[in-house]
Amino acid sequence: MAQYFNVRVQFTTEDEKGKIKKQNENFLVDALSVTEAEAVTVQYLNERKEQAFEVKAASESKIHTVILGK
């Protein structure tokens, strides 16, 4: 049975005026543990050449099943 984790990542960007902005994004990760969920998320973001990010939190999700459409 799949186990899902919510991983919250904070991205840091600079706007046109040079002001630093922080934005939080949530990722739903299929993993065996919190540690694995964090590692999978970091690998995913690195593969997409994301640079300024930090994993802020990871916790087990209450989601039981993900149903994918066709």
C-alpha cells in the first residue's frame, strides 16, 4: 500500500525591483518514510535545475489513495 507525505518547500526568488520574495509550495510524495520523501523531493527539484529552495517541513499525509485519470 502506498504511503504519502506532504513536503513543504520554500523557494526564494528576486522580483524586478530586486526585492527578495519567499514562496511556499507543497508536494505530495509517495515514499516509505519522511526522510525518503524529503530526499525524493530534493532530487526532483535538483533534476529540474531549481536553485534557491529549502525543505521546510515533511509530514505524513492523510490522503489514502490517489486516483489518476486517463
